[in-house]
Amino acid sequence: MKNLSIRKGMVPIIAVVAGFLLGAIIMLIFGYNPIWGYEDLLSQAFGNSKSIGEIFRSMGPLILTGLSFAVAMRAGMINIGMSGQALAGWISSVWFALSFPDMPRVFMIPLVIIIGAAWGAIMAAIPGILKAFWGTSEVIVTIMMNYIILLISTYLVHYGFNQKLMASKDSTIQVGANATFRNSFLTSITNNSRLNIGIFIAIIAIIIVAIIFKRTTLGFEIRAVGLNPNASESSGISSKRTIIISMLMAGGLAGLGGVVEGLGTFQNFFVQYSSLSIGFDGMAVALLGENSPIGILLAAFLFSILKVGAPGMNVTGIPAEIVNVVIASIIFFVGIKFVIEKILPQLPKKVAKKEGEN
Amino acid sequence: MTAQNVIEMRKVTKIFGEFVANDQIDLQVRKGEIHALLGENGAGKSTLMNMLSGLLEPTSGEILVNGETKKIDSPSKASKLGIGMVHQHFMLVDAFTVTENIILGNETVHGGKLDIKKAEKEILELSQKYGLEVKPDALVRDINVGQQQRVEILKTLYRGANILIFDEPTAVLTPAEILELLDIMRNLVKEGKSIILITHKLEEIRAVADRVTVIRRGKSIETVEVEGRSSKELAEMMVGHSVSFVTEKKAANPGKVVLDIKDLVVHESRGAQAVKSLSLQVHAGEIVGIAGIDGNGQSELVRAITGLQHVESGQVNVKGQNVANYRPRQITEMSVAHIPEDRHRDGLILAMSVAENISLQTYYKAPLSHHGFLNYKAINRHARELMIEFDVRGASELVPASALSGGNQQKAVIAREIDRNPDLLIVSQPTRGLDVGAIEYIHKRLIQARDEGKAVLVVSYELDEILNVSDRIAVIHDGQIQGIVRPKDTTKQELGVLMVGGKG
Amino acid sequence: MTITTIFQILISSMLIYATPLIFTSLGGTFSERSGIVNVGLEGIMIMGAFSSVVFNLTFAGTFGKATPWIALLFAGVIGLIFSLLHAVATINFRADHIISGTVINLMAPALAVFLVKVFYGKGQTDNIQQSFGYWDFPLLNKIPVIGKIFFKQTSLIGYVAILVSFIAWFILFKTRFGLRLRSVGEHPQAADTLGINVYLMRYSGVMISGVLGGIGGAVFAQQISVNFSGSTIAGQGFIAMAAMIFGKWNPIGAMLASLFFGLSQSLSVVGTQIPVISSIPSVYLQIAPYVLTILVLAIFFGKSTGPKANGINYIKSK
């Protein structure tokens, strides 16, 4: 039994190492020096307090979208719509913040959180309801929703927003001091990074989600429905209701991720041309973190290091996109964990055999 | 004159990891005989035959076909040697036609295109020769179980099988279809085939087999001529000790009506009526057994009563209240318990702990939870107590339910449902796939519930079980109750007639 | 603007936008019919688009007018290689199909943009010189009315795609290979007992989807976007999947569904030229294909009506 859990715990570590190796191989193929590349990445990431601040800044939305995917996964749903849900949270929270520039901060912050999360939840409710009542595949519906929300958000920015709120054709003005997630203390200790209270919101979210799943009847029901919807129905748990609730939670978390991006990272909204990367990165975070709260925290930390450090690789001329290749590779190795778990026990045996031969 | 052995298995052993499924088994099958393999569930009969049909390879031992040692390492190899398997769970593609299923893997091709016409001709010839009527262009999902089995048989004959292995072939057939199958087997033997029949049904062995080899716990015990052996003798050989077929019980003392079903109509998934204006009553302190062949509305009936399926019309009265179309939890809260027919699909969440499974019906109430927060100490303690009381054997209440054996899983479900002290207990296929010991225990427990004044409704496809346990037997056919009889006053034959729609 | 001209614009642009979907949805059909869900078609299209553009930019001088066609073959090979990742992960390594497919969707744009920057030093390639232009069918385009609508100023590769879908239908339903492929997607255990190599069949299905998906991406890049960047393929792979489901995993059905979705996509582009449609705010036309996909899936399809063993990993026990 213990052997098995050690084996399982090694999987994320091996996946990470393998992912880095694969990235290194690709760099080598195209004539780059992977050691310099990774060195530049790390020195960029940890080089000064500003970039360390950026790492924690980046972790906020990633933790939230990671939790979003994990919560949906617990219910047996594959939520690929986090980009759209986050975008909905972002645009709605910024719009609200800009529309009420005089609202006291003590009301604005909670309200803007609620509104952003709510819009994310609504966007997720659509695939949730379709899945619960008609069995429609949430995979494709959530992906479609991403594009729909993307196009509508662009339309809203161009035609829906009051001109007073616009700084240019494609972007709004900055949100006021009453709504921003930035905090002068945080900004000062990190040499003007974009670090904001989003990371704390994310950590609170981790704690709440963990409690829900370990200790509450709701968490019990979500796990039950995700593991066996039939037996859950027989036990009186409404799988329809549970699926919808879990999608609402997932959408709310992703929406919250968008709020943090909007009011913390960028402090405004601007037209997006493709799905928000925090959506897919959140999925990667959840998979690497094996849907567990601590795992998500650590995975978000790792991916933030990669994202923040990537531009540093330009020094040796390596395009920053290699980092996304590394992330995708890591997830690939997480995906084939069955193989990794099988191979693992062989290694100590082979080492022992070799030593025996000597 | 010794007839030649067409199949010989010498000291064949199969080990899976640490589990010895077959232990030095010897088997000889003569040409032209029907040789039965008798054993309980899990004795190792299917494993042995899977090696003969090429799905598994022996860990050690020899297999001889027509006197020559052969290595049968794939189903196609077995097929080339003339060995064909008619599987218990049909290996048929529902979406394909009969012809496509038969020729799959052995297709006749003309100019790059499948030659369906030629195949159909050959199939019709075969079907006439052996009396296996089929419609070549019918879709497998649209034909009935008996016809599907004939397609399975034709698959082997199409490939020139001379030795046919039948794995528990009568489990899903009506009594009439069983008689037809036994005839088909006699026909096949007349045409020179040899048959190995895997079964635990004693009357079928006595009806059609020449010799029987008994397998117990992975070992071959002995091989005897069937003629002259009684069912009791065969059963004792199979189990290893004397068996009583009947559970001891006192007479029933029925009280008030607890479950009163009136004119119930339930549709099945494709919209046709599965339960057609059915009426039935179950009293406190009695066990009513519903006998019938799979597919005659029992599943829909049970699901409708327990709130899992929509009731079109009619009433389901529990203690006087009509609960038709109530949600499952509303019904369970009226002191109704349900042991579902598929414990893996509907009864347990295998990945969750035993304790969590035992709490599935009650986790939302005190003392197991307060204001939405679970009390795991209470949940685990309660589970430990129940595991002792109901003899559920497992490492602890914390292991996942998947770690328990089938019998213990079923006991866990029973523990959960009976512990709630229901007034009405509905049980479907309570002992499916379980060994004799577990079966005995579960039957005892049901009778105990009845003696404590509960109303018990049992649905089973096993006539022996129904006869053993019920106070009254209601036979269901085509969605309606054909007749209600007392076990003492009826025979299996009479039940069989009712089960296919005849009048008693 | 005459009715004939309106139809001509509609039909030809429908065909242009549908062609990538036809190829990709055919690929998806083969993969899923063998039992492997391939959500990674989007990523494969991206690799197909990327590789065809690179090939085209590099070899346009050598091959001239034939370049886009040869680039299709190249893209097919690249798609095949990429799909092997998915095949190995799901067939040999028992990975979850959706996750493996999503890995492909993450990997492809990252790798493609990375390589664009490595090769060209910028995030978007130049425009290709040799694209799939408009085609006039000789003789046929002289037929009054019909000729103008269907055979003039249309897409040749589009008609090739339709031809390929008929060929695919024949292969899937009338040949031995097709029967075995489908059996493996419906009941792999039954196929195994009959001596069919389940792994081999599933590999075939996935590899075919890789080739066709790569070609689909290449058609899009060389006919519609005429360059490549990170946002060239925006959901077409998923829409192709929806077309496959809408077409009930039947090549002809997938082709017709692709035409439908192609029409919907093209309306948002050419709609401005057509009266009535030009007065609809463009955002509705833009979201129409995606909304339609959701509606089609929700209304017409409850739970799986696809191959019975689709998405379930087959594990041989020995």
C-alpha cells in the first residue's frame, strides 16, 4: 500500500522533469542551448523582487482557474470553458467598477467579486444545464462558449461600453482606487510589480474548496455523482442538481480568476483576440496538481515561474513560447501516468540487480 | 473400444499474480460427446475454457487436440484447430447485422468489397443444416436473446468448429428456449461435433450431458458418467459438502398491506409499455417473490416503485400513501429500502470507502452530519458496528468498497438498507454472482426481516431462490402478473408455463 | 445583385469554409469509429496549417501552381506524426482521451508559434504566394444558371473533399477494413476474440484522423487565411467534431453537416455583400456557428449515439 502511494506521488515530479527534458530536446534540435535557456528563465524569474512579485501575481488567477477545473472534475465534468468564464468575470467586474467610481471601497470590493463570480457561474451554468438535463457533452459546449463569449466581449467593448469609459477604441480606462486590487504595501515591497490581493483571495478559495470537499454534505454529493451517478441517484442524490451546482461553482471560481486579472493585473479591460490563456493554464495546473488543493498551489507556483521567466529566454534568442511547449509536455506525462507508475518499481530492482552483480 | 479423446488437458495450471485460478486440472473430452464442466461461481471453469479457446495461455501444463500437443495462443489459432466458444456474455456487435457479426474477422471479399450476398448464402445453408434459424440481415440489437445465441453458435460453425464450448448458455433463456438449445446441442453431436458445456445448472446436465467433470476451487475433482446420478449427488460434488436446498423457516404471519400497487403503467426507454396495468400487494411479515424471465418488466417495476423511473399511470401506495413519481429520497424517507439488482452500478460507489457507502442513504441527517458538515467519526464508527453485525469482511471500514469481494459488497448494501429498519424492503437479484455461503446468509437475513414484521418484495431470475424464500410467488410476464401461487402448491414446470404467458 | 450571383457567392464561400471542416470531420469519424475520441483535431489542424504555410513559403518557387497541393500532402504527414502522440498515449498508455487530446491542443499552438518565431523571427508568417485560388470547371461552368452557381469561381479542393467523403463512406461501410475498424469501436472484446488486432485498428483510425486533420488545417491556411499565426485556427477543429456528431459518425453525414457549418461561418464574412444579411449586426453572424453547434448538440443528441466503445480504453488481459 505504501509503495503505491509513493509511486503515485512521484508521478507529478517525474512528469515535470520529463517535460523540462522534452523542452530541452526541442531547444537542442533548433540549435539553442537548453542549459543557458533554463538558466535565463530562472534568473529572470528570481532575479529581483519585482519578478518574484509577478510570480505571486500570476499565481492568483491560475489557482482560481485550477480550482475551477478541479471542482468540475470532481463532479465528473470536463470544464474547458474556463477562458470564457474568466473573461465574463473580467469584463463584468471592470464594467461595474468603472460605472460606479464613487462607491466606497468597502462595498465595491465584495460586490465586484460577487458580480464577476456570478457572471462566470452563469456562463458555466449553460453547459451544466444542458449536460444535466439532456446529457449534452460539456466538452464541446464549453469550448463553443469560449468563442461566443470572446466575440460578444469584443462587441460590447466596441458598441456597448459608454464612451466615457474608453481610453481607446479597444481598451477601457483604468479602474479607480476604490476598485483596484493593487495595494500600495504589496506594490512597494515588490518594486512596482503587479502583485495584488488576488493571491490572498485565491488562497482563501483553496481553503474553502478544500473544506467543502473534505467535510460537507455538498462535497460528498459532488464526489458521489462524479464517481457513480447511478448509485447516487439510487441514494437520493439528484445528479442533475449536483452537476449544475458544481458547474456554478466552477464557473464562479473561473470568473473570480478573471476578476483578479481585471482588477489586479491589468486594472482595465481590453479587447481579446484569442481565448484567455489562464483558462487552459488552469487546466494544466489542475492536472499537474492532481485536482488537490495543495497540488494546485504548487503547480500554480511552478507554472508562474515558467511564465514569468520565459521572456528572459529572449536573451539567447529563444522564443518564449517554448515554455508553453514545456507545460504541454508536462501534462502529457501526467496523462500517461499509468505507464510511469508501472515503470517506477522496476528501477530500484534494476539498480539492486546491478549492485548485486558488482 | 475407447473413443478417441478430441481434447485433452493435462495438469493445466493458470496463476494470476498470486491467485491460482486453475490448479493442475486434468480433462478428457471424447469425440461426439457432450461433456459438462460443473462448478460454482468462481471455481475456475471459465478460466480453463478461456485457455482452450485461446484467450488465455496456461502457466503450465499441456493441451492436446486430437492427440497432438498444441500451443493455443490466440482465438484465431483455436479457431484453426476447430475449437469454437459460445460465450456467456455474447461477443456480438449490436449495431451490426447477423451476417456482419458472423463473418467479422473471416470476411469474404470480392474486388475489394465485402461480399455480403455470398456470406448470406453460406449462413443460410449452415443455419438449415443445424436447425439454427436466423435472419441474416437483421440487426443484432433488434433480435431476441435466443436468436442472438444462435448467431454466436453460427459464428463458430462458420469457421468450421468441431469442438464447441458453451459457457453458461442457459442463464438468459426462457424455459422453452432452453429446451430448444438442448435439442440443438443433440443435433450438433449427431453431425459429428463434440461439446463442452460449462454450467452450474444440474437439470441441464442430467438432460443432455454424457459425462461431467466437477471443478472445485480451481481443481478438477472427478469425472463421472451422468447417467444414474441424482441432482443431490452432483450438487454435493460441486460444493464439497452436503447441501440443503431449502432454508429453514417458520410459517409466515402476514399483517397489514404495506405496498399496494394498482394498475401501474411504466414505459421503458424506447417508449413502449414495460409494465402494463400491474397490480400487486405485499403485506407486513411476508415475502412476495416476483418470478420471471429477464426483460418482462421487473426492472422497470422496481425502478418505478423506488422513484428512479417515471410512472405513467396507476398508483404505488406505501402505507396508504401514493408515492408514484415521488423523488427517491422522499420514498426512502417513508421507510422504504431498496437493494438494487446491479450492486456495482446502483448500489455502491466503489471508489468511496466502505463507511461512506454504508452512509449513502443517511449521510445528510444527524448524527452523521450537522448543518451540512459531515461527522466522519460517527460515520466510521457506525460502519464498524454494522460490519460486525452483518458479517461484512474487509480490512477496515476505511478501505474503498472495491476492495471487498462480491459477497461482502452485497452484505454491505444489505447492512445499510436493513439497518434503517424499513417497513418495506425491495430486493432485486440479491445473490447474483455470489457463492453458496453468501447466498445462505442473505436468504437467512431476508427471512429474519420478514419475521420482524417487514414487508419484503424479492425479484429474482433464479427460480430456486424464489421457491426457497417466498411466501407467495407472483409470476410476471410481459409487464403483467400472470398468476400468484404458493411455493408449496406449485412446481417449477407450472411456474415455467406462467413465465412465458401461459395460464396456470 | 441577381439571385444567381447571391447563390454563387453563398455556395462558393460555403464550400470554401466547409472544406477544412469536411476533411477534419472525416478524420474524426475514422478515429471515433475505431473507439478513440480525438479532441485534439484542433491541434492537428494547427500543425497542418502551420506546416503547409511553411512548405508553401519555402517551395513556392520550385513547384509553382502545384505547391498548395503538395503542401497538403506534407501537412498530412505532419498531422499523422502528431496524431501518433495521441495514439500512443491512449492506446498503449491508457491516457484519458479528452486529456490527451487537450494536450495536443496545448502543444500544437505553442510548438507552431515557437517554430514560426525560430524560422521567421516574428509571430506571424508572410502571406503565401501560391494559394488555392478560385477555380472554373471547364465546360461545366458554361451551363446556364447551375453552371454559374456551382462550377464557376468555386473551390476545386472543395469538390475533392466531397469526393473524398464518398470514398470514405465506401471504405467504412463496404470494405473489410471498414467493418473491422467499426467492430473495434463498438465491441473491441468481440473483435479481439475473432482475431482482429484491436490496437492496430485503433492506430489506423487515429492515424487517418491525423492525415485528414492535417489536410484540413492546410486547406484552411492556404485557402482562407493565406498565412499562419497563433490565431489562424480558431475553433474549426471543434466545429468539425460537432459536424461529425451531427452527421452521426457517417462520412456523408459529416460532409453535409460541414457544409452547413461552413455556410454559417461564411455568412459572417460575405454577409456584407448580400442584401438582408448585411443588415444583421456582424456579431450575430460571428457567433452563429458556435451557437448553432450548441443548439444542434443539445437538441438532436442526448447521450452517446456514437460507437459503443468510443472513449473507453481497451485493455487486453493475458
